[in-house]
Amino acid sequence: MTEQARPRQLRNFVNGDHAEAADGRTSDIVDPATGRVVAQAPVSSAADVDAAFKAALAAFEGSWRDSTPADRQIALNRFADAVEERADELVAAEVANCGKPVASTRDEELWQVTDALRFFAGAARTLEGRAAAEYLADHTSWVRREPIGPVGQITPWNYPMAMAAWKIGPALAAGNTVVLKPSDTTPMSTLLLAEIAAEFLPAGVFNVVCGDRGTGRALVEHPVPRLISLTGSTRAGFEVAQSASTDLKRLHLELGGKAPVVVFDDADAAKAAQGIAEAGFFNAGQDCTAATRVLATPGVYDGLCTALAERARTTRTGGPDDTGADFGPLNNPDQLARVSGFLDRVPGHAEVLAGGRRSGEAGYFFEPTVVAGLRQGDEMVTDEVFGPVITVQQVPDEDTAVEWANAVRYGLASSVWTRDHARALRVSRRLDFGCVWINTHIPLIAEMPHGGFKHSGYGKDLSLYSLEEYTRVKHVMSHIGRD
């Protein structure tokens, strides 16, 4: 094996520096576009997690807890500036780890990192509380919002770089320290973020430990963190909740989704198809908010099916250097098998209008796919596929559309497509999802909260609501009488 082909050896980042795992175990990191091993990452043990939380606790008690919001703002803004300066390195790490097209990674994802860091840098200085007053005679009461302490965070493999920023931004802005475990398949860009952050943050404020489910379990069960934040599958959310319950840890869970896209007869079928296809196929459909489940009324159903199928046929999947590719591969062979399985089990009453197969021999690519004629109880309608697959169902009227939209265990995101303003407001109120878009689907902004209901979890990313998730509320009362 040549020096150039040898996989890169990754290390944890703890207490401001790279650190070897205690027992030396490693796992292969595979480029999903080629199937080749590009790096080896440590599989951290409970001892590694303990070392990271000791560093986080020392940094919290030693300096970060007592830093001013202005201090944190300056540090986070400098961090964001450095991310921009090292954009090429970060994009290269994300692309090598995820197989995504270079252009969309730079244009659609990198800015989310800097935008989140800068938003929370400013938000650090805007925490609010009830007015101090004499609610009891001769006593003045006020509210303090305080950092929780060291927190544990677990990020997914679909947007490893952006999801890391969404978590560390509010945690650090609120005065907490962090131990973050990235997905076992995508640690590379997160480790680079920690290396960059170390130039502006005290040692131990932001730590990264790589590993598998066992590492995540050790992080959740460790006695130091009083809050665990997970973005991942609903299954993982249940496991984390059960484990954290034994120690009464606070949880922030952003889990799976099955976003309904309700299209009414008065919508423009071509424009709706364009927006739905972009939001359904982006990142190979590996997005909890992806526009995957279309519910169309009779007058628009046929035209929408035709337009979506045409969009699928003109949408391309390809590797990082394919400048014409709209999205890259699925993340790993297990996910490829999962998505393929859904298509292998398409019921006889449904019709695959476009796609439906693996694309190419190398890597984990899957064709953009549209399936029509599905019924409400079909597994492709009720279960999260997490791939470039859009389903279309016909619904007779508004009430049925809302009923079917809500009849899944998820409650993360949804959209309504109509020219009728009153209907849009009426349906948006009735949809049981944490986000409802009207005549668009998938844009997220730092100023607004993102998070779901039901089996999509609880707690909010982004916005001031997210910052508050990483604080605790304390009532302070002072006696002010003269005796």
C-alpha cells in the first residue's frame, strides 16, 4: 500500500489536543462514493469518555462558566471566521466522509455552520427572564438563567458538520462545556471543527470522542453531564431516554420524520413538483424533514405524479467531483440495503413511476424515485425511508388530507401547497408537526426553532428556544425589609 493510499489515522480531541483512545481500538471510515476506506477512527471506551468529561468539568468550573456573554460572543465569532478561512479543509473532510457533491456541500451546508455560530454568538447576550419585583412584601425576587454544566451531545451522519454547529453553538453560548460524539461513520469534519475551535476556546470547553453505540452509551450514562442532546433515529432516542432516566438527566431529542406534503387542486402542479423534488431528493433524501410523503387531491394528483416523475428522471446522483450531480450517495451499505428493501417490497397496488434501483456498481448510490398509488397503511407511507424516495397518495378532500397527514408516529415537519390563504392557515394549524411550510419545503433559518412532536422527539434546535434548552432557571429572593 502506498503512503498516499494509506487510511488517515484519526484521534479524539480532548482538553485542547488530539488524544489516542485508551485501548487502541479503531473502526474503518469509508467513502460512500467509492466504498474505499479513507480513515480509521478510534472506538472510544468508557475511560475515554470519562477523560473527556473530566476535561469538560475542569474547563467549566475553571473559566467558561464565569465568562461573560460578551466573552463568549467574541470567541464564537472568531471561531466562525476561522471556519470560513478554512472552508476548503472542512468541505474536503465532509466530502471524503459523506461522498457528497463538493458544490452543494460548500454552497448549501458550510454556511449553516458559520451562520449558526454567529447567531448564537449574538444570542448569548439576549437571555431574558421575568422582571425583578416585590411579589411578596419586603422581598425582591428575580430569575437567573445559568449554564447547566458539561453536556453530552450525539450527532448523526447525514449532516455531521452542520449538526455539530447546531449543538455546540447554543451550548457554548449559554456557558456550558461539551463532550460530543459524532456518528461512527462520519467523524472527520467534527474533529476538524474541534481543532479549529481550540484556537479560540479554553482547553476542555469543546471535546470530541469518536466511537460506536457503546461509546454513546458510556456518554449518556456518565454521571457528569446533566443534559444529553441527540439527533438521530427514533430507535436511538428511545434507548437514550431509557438510559438517561436512571439518572434523571435532561434530554433534547431531535429524531426521525415522515413529512407530509399536502397539495391541493388550486396549487401549480409544476411549481409544486419542482419544490417537492428539490426537498425530497436533496442529500439523497437523508433528511428528517425531507418532502417524502405527498398527499394530493384529485384535481392535481395526475399532473403532480407526471411532473414529479419527470423531475426524478432529470435529477442526477453522482460523486463529489460530478459538477452535474444533484445529490450524492447514501451514507453506508446498511442504509443502501434499507432503502433497497422498501422498493423490493412495494405492494402490487402501487406503481414505481421513476427510479427504484441502485445506481452504479461502486459506492452507495440510489436513483431518485417516485412511487404512486400507495395506501395509508403501507410501510413506505408510515415508516421513514431516509432515501431519495417520494411517495404520492390521492386524498379526496381537506379533512382526509389532514387526517392522513397526522396518522403517523412522527411529528417533525410538513408543508401545504395552495393559493387559498385561508386554507393554508387553517391546515397549518391542524397539522401536528413542529414546522409547517406553506408553498415551500425544507428552508431552515437560525432565528426560528426546529424540533418535533410525538416520536420525532422534543426540544428545539436553532433560535433562542435552543439557547434556553441549555440553561437552568433559578429563582433568587432577597429580604429587603428594615428589620
